[in-house]
Amino acid sequence: MIENIDLSLVNWSRGQFALTAMYHWLFVPLTLGITFILAIMETIYVRTGDEHWKKVTKFWMTLFGINFAIGVATGIILEFEFGTNWSNYSWFVGDIFGAPLAIEGIMAFFLESTFIAVMFFGWNKVSKKFHLAATWLVAIGANLSALWILVANAWMQHPTGMHFNPDTVRNEMLNFWEVLFSPVAVNKFLHTVTSGFVLASVFVVGISSWFLLRKRELLFAHRSIIVATIFGIMSTLYVIVTGDGSAKKIVQVQPMKLAAMEGLYNGQEGAGLTAIGVISGSKDDPENKNMENFAFRIEIPNFLSYMAYGKSNAFVPGINDLIKGNPERGIMSAGEKIERGRYAREMLREYKKARETNDSTGIQILQAMFTDQNFINDYFRYFGYGFIENIDQLIPNVPLSFYSFHLMVGLGFYFLIFFILFLIYAIRKKLEQRRWILRLALLTIPLAYITSMSGWTLAEMGRQPWVIQDLMPTFAAVSQIDSGTVRITFWLFAAIFTMLLIAEIKIMTTQVKAGPKDGGH
Amino acid sequence: MKRNILSGVIMFYVDGFRNLSSLGRRLWLIILIKLFVIFILLRLLFFPDFLKSEYNSDKERSEHVLEQLTR
């Protein structure tokens, strides 16, 4: 299979998808989080009747509006790419990907667009309570929209609730609820949206700090910081809890990703978690022995075992265990999985032959085989391994997975300390005197975006070579199209998205400089 | 009654768009240009649905993907 694949096409298609997804994600997390911050601020306004809270709400609502307007529909391009560049994948996933995306489209259109109109056009026209309800519904709607795309992504990380139909060559949904409430999907949704809450909180604290540095709108900035830091602390704690939940799921369904994100080559009982580490090159160390592949490392003893299994002495498989197999621990070798995957593919070839020769008996037998639970569990679940020619293809980019994971976690804990410090200084009314922390808040805004991108880099790069875990490798998912076209659209997207990003920053900066305005209800 | 509600909703949107601030107008312009670029230029020129444009029926599409997955 691999020799028939144009790797330049695969790489450009992957690069294009990564580029569009990452640019799209620049806009999404701020929307997810700032809508809730707005709703909290407006609730305080409605409950207290204090007009200043309305001024605060309207300012952040304007920034939300800019972000929403610039970001809206940028995700549609990803759907175009599925149909053009990734047609084998799109067909193979069948209605499992289509159904959540369709729900997302409908929800996004009706919930968000209806209530966003009330949010922006409704001041002075609808009652305060109706307006508040609309603001809350925008926040809930935006986050529910994210739910569906995250459910689809979670299915790719852990396919469940479906069966493969060799006749249609599609995975067909057997149980919608199993897809929706798969533990991976639930954790992914909660972890991702709450990470958006953290980013939005950092954004609000950072912009408010700018006002304090300029000695402008002090009450506005102070109130915004109080709401954002409390929301930020709660969100960060929740991100930590859901991150822990994600790790426990990853070790079950994507153990290679867990090994890669920790740079763990040889499995261990009581494995320690690398708090800070620098991976050394592996050219002089082809075996990459566990303790030799770090130039520098500070370890928290036993913590990886605890994080993965909730037990400090549990065995955590390393990359070598997963490749070579570890019979003592009941871990199947990659070679065995490849053999099983090849058998499943061979059966699909037999089915194709039977269909071409109108061999109805053969068709019936093979159709029955693809619904037989033993065949599914023992062979079809390794279908994607049947495409693998070189065992090294099964190892994701270890340094990238390692650094993106550690950057995400390290900055996550930094945000917690950052919010707590800010809240303490804000309550003591000492923020204006601590100019260093105000400057730090401005610098923290890009760090929040870097953290968010690191999370997605780990999620998507750490699961390679799979586009659908164990069922379809990324290189088998591409359409046979001209790689030149993909290159052209890659640069076209890079230009369009960069223009949008510049527009966002420019318009937002102008609005921030203009500051909050009075007026309304 | 239903008509009053409907006309009220329509007027709500009409008034909202009529009284847009200069920022609102600029954002709507960006949205419209972006939608034009995405749905007209990109979709039509660069992003046809590969299987829909190359094959006429689901049977042909499934045969193509089957060929791709078994070659």
C-alpha cells in the first residue's frame, strides 16, 4: 500500500489540515469562554441593577463580537477538506462523522445566530431578563456546538458504537449514545471547553491589566479581573481534573500516545512523571533506553503510574513494550497486530472478489464474518495495522508529543498560580502598585494560546499514524488528487487566515484603546 | 397574533441592522467577504467533493473506496 501512496500529497494534505485547524482554533476558545464570562457579568448587572456592570458587560461583548465575526465559518473549510483531500476517510467513517457535524451545524445556526442577534440588537428592545437569558443561551449554544465536533474527534481517537459494513465500505452507527457518551468523548469535551474558559479568563485579565497600566477605567478593570480570576481558578482546577481523566483514558485506548508524551521507551512499574525534561537525540542511542534518552530530567516518582491507573505501583507500558510486545503484561506485539490487520484486509479483498464475480455464497459468508464479534475483536479491530509496512510508522513523533504535553501541563499550573495571585492582589486592591504582574498578564495572553495549541498538537500528533485509531492510518485516508492543488490551497489558506488574524488583532486593539462606553437599557 | 409576532421579529432584525455601529458594519462586511471567498471561490474552484464529482452513485463510490483500501 505504502509504495502506491504519494507521500508529498499526504504531507501537504496533513499540513493544510493542521494549518486550517490551528487557525480556526485561534478563534474558538475565546468564544467558548468569554460568552460565559459575559453571562456572569450581565447576571451581576441584572441582579444588582448597577449600570456600571452593564458597561463592563458591553465592552467584553464587543470584543466577543469581533472574535466571533472574524472566526465564524473558518471551521467550514475543514469540512471541505474532508470531502476533497480525505475522501477515503470521509467515506469510511460514514454517518458517524456526518451526524454530529450536521447537529453541530443546525445548533450553531439556530441557537447562536438567534440569540446572538438578541445580545447585540436587544439592548433597550427586550426586557433585561430576556436579554440575560439570550446571553446565557449563546454561551451554552456555543459550547454545545463544540460538543458535536469534539464527539466526532473523540470517535476518531476511540472508535465505538459502530460496525463496519463491507458492502457499503462504511462504518455504520449502531448506538448513537455510545458514540456521544463514550468516556473519551465526555472527557475530551469537558477538557477542551474548560481550557477555552481558562484562555478567555487570561484574555480578560490581560486586557484589564492594560487599562490598569494606563491608569484608565480602574473600576471597570478591577471588576473584570475579579470575575475573570474566579472563573479562571475554577476552570483551571476543572481542566486539571479532566486532564487527569483524559490521561486515564489515553492509557487504555491510546497507550502509544501516553508513552510518547512521556518519552517512556521501556515500561515500568511505579513509573515516574517527568516534571521537566529535555529529550536527547536518539542517533547515538538507537535503543533509547529509558533513563538514557533525557539530557536533563526532573521526575516525580511513581506519579505516571498513579496518573495512568490511579495506583502508584502500576505498570505503564513504554514504546518498546507496545512495539515488541510484552507477554508477561498481556501486551500484544505490533507484529502480531499487523498480521491480524492484514488478515482483515485480506477478507475485505475476498469480499471484493466475491462481489465482482457475483458469488452470492461468498458474499453471504464474508458479510456474516464482518458482523461476527470474534472476527471484529480478534481481527477487524486491527484493520489499520494491515496497511503498515514498517513498524517504525507506529511510533508518533516522540519529542513533539513530549514537549507539547509538558508545555500544556506546565503552563496550566502557571495559570492557576497566576489567577490566584491576581485575585489576592485584586481583593487587597494592590494591583495598581504591582506593575510587574500587570505586564506579566499581557505577556500571558499569547501563552494561553500556545497552551491551547499544544493540547491539540498532542491530541493529533500523538495519535499518529492513525486518522482513526487502529482502523485507518492517515496515509490511507487521502484522496488521489494532484498534490500541486493542495500546495496552492495551503498557501491560499495561509494568506486568508493571516489576513483574518491581522484584522482581528487590529480591530480588537482599536476597540480596546477606545475603552468601555456607557449607554443602553 | 402569529403575524404580529413574526412582523415583530422581522422588525427587530431590520432595526438592528439599520442601527448598526460603524464597527458592526465593518464586521458584517468582513463576514460577507469571507463567506463569498469560502463558499464561492474556495468551494467551487478548489474543493469539489472528490467522490461526488468523480462518481455518480453510492455504489460506484463504495467500489472506489473498496479498491483504495484493498489494493
